[in-house]
Amino acid sequence: MSKHHIEMTINGRRHTSDVEARVSLSDFLRGDAGYTGVHVGCEHGVCGACTVIVDGKAVRSCLMLAVQADGAEVTTVEGLAAPDGTLHPVQQALLDEHALQCGFCTPGVVMTLAALTNGDAKPSEAQLLIALSGHICRCTGYQGIRRAAKKLASADHGGKT
Amino acid sequence: MKPAPFDYVAPATIDEACAALAEAGGGARVLAGGQTLMPLLNLRMSQPFIIVDINKIAELKGIARGDGCTRIGPMTRQCEVIASEALARDLPVLVQAVCHIGHHQTRNRGTVGGSIALGEPAAELPATAVALGATIEVRSTRGTRHIPAGEFYLGPYMNALDADELVTGVSFPDWPKGHITLFREVAQRPGDFALVGMVGALSVEGGRIARAGLGWFGMGPTPIRAKAAEQTLLGLPLDRIDTQAVAERAIADTAPFDEHHVSAEYRRTVGARIFGRTLREALKTGELA
């Protein structure tokens, strides 16, 4: 099967590779580029764990081929915290509200909230909560995640991705 | 849970895409937003020889109004429909319907044409196209066809497209300013497939129903137009409509089936209730307008 040359920016760094067309973006990010913060759960778009930001929008990376992200700008959970280790406001809010336990679903939740609160966006609590319906968490019972979302809806949260 | 190997092309024009589909002789799948095809590939329920990715075809994107209709390019993403001020003004019920498709994250990739072509019986967009009398434009190397949405769906995931044809546009006829919109669905959780749903529009002239487009989703093997209910409503004065009787007539056009978490009887019962309630509330709004 044909190989395709692709080039994309991941967390601000350029990556080039030759991939088979059937490789999903999630597998490419984990296996080829080494960003294992992208968690692969169901691989059919139900669980939301693999959510990353592609060209500013939160998408399921298991439902996109790596070859389709040619030329795109991709952000994974590894790209959020500042170089000195300061957490992104979304990460800090989840930490403060005890919104994670095993952490498997967390990177996806973080990326959805980060995409929606990026820049000048001022999403309402309702908007954030309905977007969180795209994530399945099997251990927190969601209440901590909901509290974090509530905090983010009202907080002033910088301009970082 | 990885796709079987396939070849991949990403044409830049409709003509190139049609040529690729013609050459594949039925062994190709078209990749639009991928929010259904990618799961099917990952689960190996679909194993095409070649994927024709239409994401790079600029002429398949966009929303334009003219000639008495709003034409939506099939590669218009669902999130773009939700963000469109023109659609919020001209076809608010379409925006309402699209807000219920999947999740925020899947609407960022999922497209209008992908959902229209798939023909999931419980999906919002095909039913909206059928209810509002949309026309689906399809192209192949052999030419262009315009298929009424009401004739497009043949069964679950079965449509009138030939293997070499590509959906190139969906045209929704204009509805008069201030028309009444109806939409309601029942699902187990936000983002789940609807168990029962209804969608439609009504226009009023001189206090009477002048035009009606009503449809069901999740109520049979295809989206269903509620023709008997439409006929009952036409010409009736707003204050003389027995909404529950209309809902019962609407149910007569459905053919729901049993599934593991919902019975056909449940669908008929709940369907009649939500149809009647949505109609009643919409008419109340219409009287005030």
C-alpha cells in the first residue's frame, strides 16, 4: 500500500514522516511522534480520550487519518503547560477540583476545555458542560470535572492554547 | 482495531474525485468528515480498496442562497452550520437539528454531505432534508442528477447513489420569513442516537397553515415524511388545530422497529406525545408572532 509524505506542526515543533494511509492521527501522534499523552481508548469515536486540537478545534484523533493532518497545526496535552512547568489554566482547574483519578480520560477532557476557552473565547458553563458529553470518564463520577468546567467558564484564562 | 490497508487519494476537484470513483468500480469509499467511516474502518466493518478523501475539494464547501433555496456544499462542517448567521436567519430548524448531531468534537469534523449520504435512519440531517423538501445534487463522470430527499433514502444506510456518484450539494427550499419551526428528539444521553425524533416547518398566511413540511427520524428504516399530518394541517386556522389528532395521523406514516433498548410500541407512544407537544408549543409561538 502507498506511503504518503506528511509534514505537520505538533506542539510548535515540525514533524515530517512517511506514513501508510491507514494510520490514524492518534497512532501517529503516539507511535511516530512520541506524544503518548494522546490516550487511545475505544478507537471508534465514542470515549473522547484521544481528543487533540487540530487547527484550533477539538477533534477525535482516532477518527482522522494522519495523512489528513498534513500541513496542520496539532496540539496535544504535552503542548499546554509552560516550559517552566506552570500548568495551563485548564490543567490547574482540573487539579484544584480533583477532577481526575486514573487519568485515562483526562488528556481528552483537557483538550476539549482548552480548545473552547482559548484566546478571547468566553464560553458559558452550559456550553462547556454539553461539550463534555463527548467524553466518558469511568472513575470520577464527573462532579469534579463539572466543577472545573464551572470555574473555567467564569475565570479569566489567558491566551494560551 | 486498525483499518485494513487501503490506497488513498485526495483529489482537488470534483471531476478528479468522480474519475477516481469511476475507476475504482465500486471498491472505493468517500471520506468526508470521517466520523462514521473512520469507526467502520477501525472496526474493519468497511474494507475498501481505496479511500477517496474529498476534504481538499474547495468547491464542495460553503453555504449560498439563491434561486429560491439555500445550497449547502457537502463538505460544509456541522460546526460551520451551527456558526452560520445566514442559516440561523433563513433555516433555523436546520441549525437546531445539526446541534443535536453527535458531540461538539465530532461536529468539528463531521459534514453535512457525510450525514446526508450515510442515511442513518435515526439521524437528524436526513430527516430534516426529507421534511423540508430538500434536493440532493449528485455527480459522476456520467453527469449530474438532482434527487428529491424524499426519494433518496431506500433503507437503513441505503441510498439512491450509484457507486461512482458523489453528493455535490444539498439544496433546501426557502421558507417565508417568520415561519414556524419544530424540532424535538428523545435520546438516552446528549449525543446519543435519537430513539425518536421529529422535525419540520410550517408557514402561516391569513391565520391558516399555508405550507407544511414535517418528518420523523428513528421511526422506521429511513427518515419519513409525515404526509398525512401535513395534509391534515394545510388550510386549517391556527386556533382550530387538534394537535394530538394530528400527531396520531403522523404516527400512521411511521414503521418503527424493536431494538434492544427500545420497542416499536415505545417509539409510537413517545413519538405521538412529542409530535403533539412540539406542534402545540410551536403553534402557540406562531400565534404570538
